Amino acid sequence: MHIAHPTPVQTAVIPPLLQGRDVIGQACTGSGKTLAFGLPLVESLEERSSALQALVLVPTRELAQQVGGVLKLITAGTGVPLTVLYGGQAIGPQQEALRTGCRIVVGTPGRILDHLARRSLRLHAVRYLVLDEADEMLDRGFAPDVERIIAATTTERQTSLFSATTPEWVQKVAAQYLRSPLLIQMNPDASDGLSIEHEVCEVWNGDKFSVLRTLLDQETEGATLVFGRTKHGVRNLGQKLVSLGYAVDVLQGNLSQPQRDQVTKRFREGATPILVATNVAARGLDVLHIDRVINYELPETHELFTHRVGRTGRMGRAGRAITLLGPADLPKWHEIERGLGRKLPRVTPQGEPVPEVTAPVAARTSGARRRFNRRLVFRR
């Protein structure tokens, strides 16, 4: 695979996993987590057994495809059978692949449970369990499904949990299912800060679309990923850009699986320079040539912000993350910055730096103060 040196998370995680330790690994997206758990996983397989020995659970179809692709590269030429299971595909070919035998399964919780119910999948011999992007998997309400799947495995398994963020409730789940886990947290400032240049663009006039067009008209060395909030909004934004002559594809949850695969394939191959997407692209979209991420609309949480911007600057490459901030976005943005534990630099639509306290903010503050004083007079 032309990889000569491990990344920091691989250096920290691979030795304890090879020693059989349970591990909680936290590192920014694009830091090499898949190889960090994938290499020890393949090394741990018992060659004389044809039973399913390793299970990797992921929250989305796109991430299942990405992780499965990496593991197929690792196992190329070894004869180790591997199957990727997720919804949106016919279940018959998946059942046939399981019948012929496989030692590694990568899958989403819903489809894994479906196969368990059909008795086409048995997990009694699984010795190596990975929960990848565990915070997202549990945050999506998959916790009961994940618990049912874990209950179908042996307690003698080795379990590892990986994510870009590990909220407190994820660690509580880890304490329930992992045995004396080793917590490995990579410094986000050392990994993310050096490779991703952040800009928060103040769009106080509310015309984000004009600012977006200005950004898209700039020359870039790689692709651009634009994030919106809703399926409907993303679809409309994509159609509006296409009508103006931009080469754009749209990725959102209402697309069929073949459509999602085709959109992702075109973007990955460079045929589409601009992808407009919902949070469905915030995880599992491992495309090295994404030059910048534009947050056209804010995500709900700082964890999602981390995953969104992590689509650029992957594996130490340089990247830009541009967030468009309107007046109505300020309360949510303050929440996100508190969660990140830092303030990101702000710029004008022309790209000029602005001071931390801007005139529009001061104007709104004084306006709020006048309204408050009027209420006091009224109450008197």
C-alpha cells in the first residue's frame, strides 16, 4: 500500500492491540484509525479456523464500504474471506457469501441483526470486536442494537472502540463491555491543528449563497465538500448550483444505495469537483483530494463539526475548513466553540481578519439592551 511509516495513532494503538488489550482509541478523522485496528485484527486471525472470527460494527453504509475496502487491501493475496453487510442491498448474495464462509465481517447494526434473525450469521466464535465511530453509532440510537449484537458474542473476545470523539456516555458503555481498556487519546491540536486551516466567515447580511458562489469560483487544487443540514435543503442547494453551471453532485439519505454509491464513486474519482451533502458524508467518506470543507449550514453538535471538517486535511495533508456564520447561527456557534474548547478565527466575506468582538455583535447587544430596558419601563 506504499505506507512506510505509521501515523501517531497507529504507533500508539497497534502494540497494545497485538498484545490482546482492549482499547478505546480517540483520534481525529483521517489519522489512520482503520489501519490501527485493521492490522492487529488480521494478525489475530486463527488460520486453521474457517469460522467468523472478527466483526467490525460501523454506523453508516458509506463507512462500511470504506472500512471494508481498507481491510480487503490488507488481506489481498492472503485468502482470508471478508464480507461487508449493510442495508439497501439484496440480502440473498450476502447470505450466500456468509454460507461459503468468511473470517471477517464489516457491517451496520441493522443489517447484522437482520442476518442474526435469519440465522445466516453466527457470532459465537468472534474473538475480535471493533466498534468504529462508536459515538455516532450510539448517538443515532443504535445502542440497543449494539448491545444485542455484543450479547451474541463470547465474553472472551478482544474489544476495541474507536472514534474521533469520546463523550462521557460512550466511555460508560465502554466500561460495561470492555475489560480494563487502555484509553489512548491523541492530542487534537497536534494532529488537526497543523493540517486544517480554519476560517469562520461572518455573513451578517444573511446572503450565504453569494458568499458560497464566490468561494466556489476560487481555484483550488482539489475537491470541495459543502455541508448543509437537511435532505430537502441540500437537494435544493445542489439544484440551484447546477442551474448556474457548477459541476455538482448531491449526497443525502433519501437516495437509493446504488445512487449513493454512484455519487460517491464520481466524487472519489475526481469526476465531480463539488459535492453538496448532509451529515451522511461526515463519516466514512475517505477521499484524500478534498481540498476544503464548507459548512454552509452549521451541524447540531461540536462532535459533528469535528467529523465534518475531518473530511479534509487527511493523513497529514493540508486542508481548509470554512464555516459560514449568519446572525441566526450565533447561539449554536457559541455552543460548538464551547464544545471544541477554542475560538476559531473569523474573517469577512472578503477574507479579511476581524477582531473577536465585531461591530454587528455589539450592535445586536446594544439592541437587546434597549429592548430589555423597555420591558423594565413597561413593568414599572
